[in-house]
Amino acid sequence: MKGFKPSPPFLLLLPAVIVLAAVVVVPLLLSLYSSFTPFRLTRPETFFVFIGFRNYLSILSNTDFWWAFGRTVLLLTIALNLEMLLGLGLAMLVEKATRGQRILRTLMMFPMMFSPILVGFQFKFMFNDNIGLVNNALQSLGLTQDAIPWLIESHLAFIAISIAEIWSSTAIFAILILAGLLAMPKEPIEAARVDGCTPWQTFRYVTWPFVMPFAYIAMTIRSLDVARAYDIVKIMTDGGPAGRTELLWTLVARTAYSDGRMGMANAMAYFSILLSIAFTVYFFNKLAAARTQIGAEW
Amino acid sequence: MDENSSARLKRRLTGIVYRIGLFLAMLTICLPGLWIVLSSLRPTVEIMAKPPVWIPQEISFDAYVAMFSGIGKGGIPVIEYFRNSLIISVTSTIIAVAIGMAGGYAFARYRFRGKSSVFLGLMLTRTVPGIALSLPLFFLYVRLGIIDTHFGLILAYVALNVPFTIWLIDGFFRQVPKDLAEAAQIDGCTRWQAFWQVEFPLAGPGIASAAIFAFLTCWNEFALASQLTRSVSAKTLPVGLLDYTAEFTIDWRGMCALAVVMIIPALTLTYIVQKHLVGGLTSGAVKG
């Protein structure tokens, strides 16, 4: 126990750092390098040809890429905002329940157990234009006579994908916001009510600031794997019809594995990595800010 | 008097609206899953029927029987996929939790320079989308000859899970009062003993939840597995699900049955951990 010893936290964190360096950081450096080459899977010798920023430049002028990029950002914006709102609503509904809260909470977590790929299949099945639950229900109710081409028409396909995405991830928001609501002290709410606040004011100025850090935790967790959408899209439409639901991630996969253009795909992948990192850092900072605010008020 | 009764009416109305809202919300959440279960039990003719058959006429377990009776009978090698999934998920979970415990303990109990940036740095490795990570890993694994092996996938999944297990386990150790371990040390325990005999048992249920969460992540992962595995010897269940899709047709019933097989372990495990999971994620949300 005597003599020189590296500090305990350093030793304790070492295995994590080693694993992550070996499996994430080093491969990423490799892919960073190969994004500067015209590397193709079929022609290994191209790995050593250096072409500078040519891949990046050709991405910048690639309209397919920018459509996919814009679509990804749009999907994330719509999905995250709606998930947040619906999660908040769901959490408040469940919190109000007087009986059977445990069962409700379990039901609420139900979608969390589905792997994204299952979500994809499930909604592909439900949105099937011929035998899907959605069209069957609409036709049986007499709302429409035609089979609505949910996954074939590009706007409808985008909507269907958003619904699948929202269905699968609202639970994370709901469960964490519910935890916040349950952990919240009751006195401030009562005090606000005595002071004559309307229910909306009570919510806006008392409940919401308290619950906010919990919502940001949910956001941070979600931003850690926004790329879940890859599985869903891959299964539901595989980027179709005619590339109209192509997201950044499906485009990367297609460029790399179907076209075999690894160098180009790696350059695209870097855009998607930066996008994810931007999301995470943003919410992580929000989380830190919300925490200190709460700390000051209570 | 009049005001009283109208207030009562209003309250009753809000009650009813609230119940309907709750019911609809829960229906939306559960319906897709129930539909899958129901479809796995119906004959294909009924699934394909036009106009739709709403009330199942006959219930059978044929899809499940076919699934487990091997390749020859039109099924897919579900047993092999199941075994692969299990081996890969369990091994990588154990390793990820061991590493996560060390890391989480470091974050919960020690102060050191750059703590929050190290934490953020670890988290950032998790943000790399699976598909983006799969490109260099695919290339490296081919070179190292560990493509399409259990080992390769286990390695990738450990790295995938470590950041999150650290976050969760950090939260659980923070919930254990520091004084307890200090008291044990005063009573003559070494730090090592204090950890195993005092802090570990107290954080135990939380660590178990972290383990289950890591297990589920591996169990459900698709983007990496679909590129890093090729054959029956290493494919996992999510990748196996694709076997039901042919060029233009999909065996919906078989797929629903496999979906049910995949979801049952996940369902049971999530139910067990739900309480702890939330606790670990949110600890420190209010008191930084």
C-alpha cells in the first residue's frame, strides 16, 4: 500500500477508457482517415490514396445528401417535440390516477421494451396498405373506400415513420417526467393555489420548472441514441419510395454497403456523428443549467 | 344551490373526460403489441382476408411450432439465433457492468480534475450512431478476422453499454450515503472491504437494473449486428427477423410469432427493473 500509486479514480476509469478507445475512438480515427480517401470495398488498394477533402466537397454539392440531412433534422425536431409534449401529458394523466397507478406505469413503459426493429416491423404491418390494421379500421368504419398507400406515398410514409418513432420513445419522456412529478414536494403547489394562481399558472411557474431537469434527462438519453430511427426506417420503407424517406443513417448504410463506397460513406457518417454530438452537448448543458436553477430555488 | 350543482356537474364531466383520455392513451400504447400477439395466433388466411376478419375464428400455435421445428419445415433457425443472442447479450452485459461499476464508483465517490468533462466525453462515445460506427468496425473486423463471430459483437456491445452503465451505476452509488462506508472503514475495514460489504449490497438492486438495461440494449440492437454478422453462427434475433422477409413477400404470421418470442424476455426483465431504472437515471436531478 506504500510507494507510488496512481490516483484511484484514474485506475477505476481505466478499463472503461481502454474499451471505449479500442472500440470507438480508434475505429473513428480510422474512419476519419478513410473519409479522405476514395476507398472502395471492392478495391482495397484505394485505401492508401489520399484525396484530401474531395469526398466532403462532393457531399456538399450532393442534393440527395442535403435532402437526407434536412429530413433527419426535421424528423428529430418533430419527434422530439411531440414526444416531450405527449410524454408530459401522459405523465400528468397517470399522476392524477387515484387507483391502479402501478399497473398504469407498467403499461406506460410497454413501448420501451420493443426493440426499434420490432417497432419498425410492427408499424410496417399496421400501415400495410392491403392488410394493415390502420386501413382495415378506416375501411370498416366507412371513412374511406380506398386503400391508403401509407408506406408508398412519400409524405404519408414520413408521417407513418414519425408515428412509429413517437410511439416508441414517448415512454422515456413520460416515465422520467412522472418520476419528477412524484418527487415534487406538494407545498409549493398548495401555496400557489392559496395565493390564487390559476391551474395554468401553477403548472407554468411551479410544476414545470421543477419537472424540467427530468425532461432534460429524458432529452439527453434520447439524444444518446437518436439513431434508433435507422432501424425503424430501414424496416418500414428502407428509404423508399425513391429515396423520399432516406435519412442520414440509411443513406450512409446504402453508400457504404450497397454501393461499397466506404470513403464517401465515412465522410457522410461524420456529419451524422457531429449532429448527434451537437444534440447531446446541447441537452447536457441545458440539464446542468436546469439543475442549478432548481438548486437555487428549493 | 344552483351554483353548487353546476360545479358538481362540471367536476363529474372533467372526471369522465379524464377517464376517456386515460383509456385512449393506454389503448394507443398497448394496441400495436396486442395486435402482434393476436396475429401470431391466427392462420395466414385470416390475416390476409379482405374484408378484414376482426374476431379471430380459430386460434392456433402453428406459427410457433413451425418456428421451432428447424429449417427443413419452412421455419428459420430460431434456436440458433436465440442461442447467439443469449451468449452475446449475457457476456457483454457482465463485462459492461463490471467496467461500469468501477467507473460509476469513481464518479460517485471521488473528486478529480475535469470530472464533468470526462463524464461528458464518455457519454459522447455513446452518441456515435451504430451505423456510423459499423463502417470502420466492419473494416477492422474483417482485417482481424473477427467478423461474424460472437467475440466481435460482444466487444462492440461492451463499448456500446459502458457509458450508460456508468451513468446509471454512478446514480445508484450516489444514493448510498457516504457515511456508511466511512463508518465501516473506521471500524477497521479496508476501502475494498467497505465497498463489497457495505456499498455494493446497498446499491445492488440498482446495479442489477443497470445490468438488465445493458442486456436489453444488446438483445435489441440491430444496426451493428446486421453489418457485423453474416451467418447462422453469429446472427442475433433482431437480424434473424429479416429472414421472414423475402424479395416481395413477408410471412407476417411467422414474423409476429418471432416478435412475441423476442419481446417476452424483454417484457419480464423491464417489469422487474422499472422502479430502480428511473431512480438511477434521475438521482442528482434535483440535488446536483
